[in-house]
Amino acid sequence: MDDSYEAVERRKWASTILDCPELLMMHAQARQDTIPSTRLHFTKLLCGYDDVPRKTRKPKTRKSGKVEKGGVEWGGAE
């Protein structure tokens, strides 16, 4: 196990995040991820596993101003 100063600080930081629900939620929003997935991410860091940076999700963009609900388009004056 890597006991360098950086590794110890990274595990301490992960422990702090996991201990505070508000910080966990804040990081989940920043990662654009769910709270359980973010909790897993910080648990892996706490255990000493380095998480490979993943591509950030891009929000889905609509091609028109209409929102599709159940196969029916809403939003246009008809």
C-alpha cells in the first residue's frame, strides 16, 4: 500500500467527504453523478484505489424547443 504523504492526505480527504452528507451531495452535483455513485468513488479513494478520471457527462440538448413525453411532443402552439 502506498503510504506517501499524498496518499494519506487523499484518504483523509475522502473520509471527510464521506462523513458529511452535505459535502457528499455537493461533490455529486459537481461530478454530475448520483449520490450512491459518488459515495462509491470516495469509498474507493478511502480504500487506496485511484479512480481513473472519467469523461464528464454532457447534458442532452434538444434539437427543437419541444419536449417529448411518452412519444407525444409538447410545447408548440397548434
